[in-house]
Amino acid sequence: MLEELLELSEKALESPLSQKDVNKIFKTPDKYLIELVLSANRIKRAFSGNRISTCSIISAKTGICSEDCAFCAQSKISKTNINRHRLLETEKILDAAIEAEKNGADRFSIVTSGWGYRGDEKEFLKILEAIQVLKQCTNMKIDVSLGMLGKKAIEMLSKVEVDRVHHNIETSKRFFTKVCTTHTFQDRVKTVKRLKEAGLEVCSGFIIGMGEKIEDRISAAETLRSLQVDSVPINMLIPIKGTPLGTKSPMKAMDALKSIAALRFLLPKTELRLCGGRVQVLGDLWILALFIVDGVLIGRTALTTTIRDPELDIKAMKDLGLILKNSEDYQNHRTHT
Ligand code: SF4
């Protein structure tokens, strides 16, 4: 089995694998988990060596959203008890960024809830101001996740030299209508395309474990590959009480890890980041995921869920001999390998 998987990892580095091969990788028997991780690690090493990037986020605006995403505690249909608030003052965002940098993050993202921005909203101007302040006062890459974005908003983000824009596609085109009815898969793809056309770096991923089939995970990864996004965050559903998906059982850690490894084969030349659900779904197996991915979301909290003490995560990464580097080093590494 190891030989077969290693062969597939070599093949994946050359050209996209066939559906048949990819399906087989997703369905690797449990007893070959280590062989699968080793083969996925072969791809990670070719892409980013033993480097790992860390990022943190702040929920700069929480709740108050017009959309109905079934997995999200901030949606208009969510009954979850969360601290809903309008856009935080720049000073508060800066405090969180400084704390994240102290904790070892090399990227920091300002995340807001809601449909998105066209570029003419007062609130959007305040976000632009916060980006500029954070870029002046920290040494991290400063990213944003602001929902759907119009052309004007994207131009303005380019002007303030935001480092990267995050916008998930959430799942496959086929499954999207099962998790959201207030906007479409195509709406999300449009924003990603606009960002790429404007020359901005894009971080766009999806959530696994919402009830989708393996084919949906493959399709979502293929969409992201065709959109040539720079970074793909992998999230595992945390069923949040009060949301439509709140009663779902979480994925089994083993299945989640196998999917992460399979996604490495599907996206061998794209930065993969381990994000939501790392602690809740993977549990102790998250360490094995470090052999597969190129980046990890760290911090005490994500948006409306918890992560864990970042000191423990940084220690785990260092203990494994991983080199904590920022994305610029990634780019350098990539152009020299
Ligand atoms: S994912 Fe974003 S758009 Fe969807 S409900 Fe949550 S905050 Fe609103």
C-alpha cells in the first residue's frame, strides 16, 4: 500500500490525478492511515519543506447577518447565544493583532460577518483604516475576510495593500443549496474571480463533515484548483447548538484526517491550512495533520468557537522540528524549488 500511495503522490506532483485514483485515496482503509500520511507528507515536503505558517483571526463584527448559512452561529436563523456586535474600534482590533503576534502568528485576518461590501459603506472605510494601522504597527501579513466584495471594494483593498483576502466557497456547487439559500455558490465564486483578476492573493476553502459526499469534497477542491487560489483553509464542521447543523454528529477524527490527506493529493501545489474544527474534530490526531498541511490557525478563539492555548500549538510544532515561517518565505521557497 505504501508503494502505491507514494507512487500516487509522485504522480500528483506532475499532473492532476484521475477521479478513480482520488476516490481510492479518500477511501484508504484505516489500517493504512500512517502510509497515507507519509505519502501526503511527500507532497507537503515538495511544496513547503518542513515549514509551517500560522495565522490568527479576529471576529471584528459578529452576527447581525442577513444570510442563512446552516453551519454558522452568526446567521439570521441561528438561535445560538453569541456576543453579537457591530464593527470593533480599530484600537481593539490592533490590541488583538499585537496579542496574536506575541503568540506566534505570522498572519492576522480581520473577519466580519454579513453579506459583504460594495465599497461605499462607512463601515468598509473603517476596515480599510484598520488594515493600514495594523500594517504599520505589526510585522505580520494583514488579511481580511469580509464576505462578498464588489469591484470598487476590491480596488480599495488593493490600494491599502492588504496581503490576502479570504472568501470560502463553503462546499461543492451541488451541495451548496443544502447549506445556504440566501446567496448562491456562483456569488461566492464571482468574488474569488474578481479578487484574482485584481491580482490579489486569495485564501478560499471549504467545510467538510456537513453531510456532503466525498464527490463534493473532490468537486470543491477542483473548483479551487481551477480558480488558482493561493491558499486553501480546510475546516471541519463543529456542530453548533442553535444552528440547523447543530444536531449533526461531528466527523470521526480518522475520516477527517483521511480527507485532509486526500486533499493534499488534489491540491499538491497550493498552500493548505488547517482551520476550524482542528481541536473539536481531530483531537489528538491533529499532530498527524501537521505532516500534511502548510499552515495552521492558532489562537484561543476562532469566530464563535474556541481553539486552544497557542503556546501549546507552537510548542508542538517546534517539537516536531517544523520551521515556523511567514508566507514570504513560502514564496521564496517555492520559487527556488
Ligand atoms: S458564513 Fe458569513 S454570510 Fe454566512 S451566515 Fe455566517 S456570517 Fe453570514
